[in-house]
Amino acid sequence: MGDGMSESGVKCPYCGANYKTNAELSKHIDRLHIGSGLLEGDKTKY
């Protein structure tokens, strides 16, 4: 059973962080990335 990341992990589309479940990934995105405007290409906050 190796590290399991490549088979069952999910990767954050913003920063590439790996999480075991979609729920964990969703919490991470809500905390760190929502409102940052990265996916929309909004650079006004930087």
C-alpha cells in the first residue's frame, strides 16, 4: 500500500497540496483560496 497519495489522494488545483479526501480538499480551498481570485485571473488583490 505505498503512500496512497497517487491512488486515492486529491490535489489542490491552486497550490498542488495533496489531501486524502475531497472533503479535506474542500475545507482547505475554503480556508486558503476562496476569495483569492486565482481561478478568475483577478490580480487586483496582489
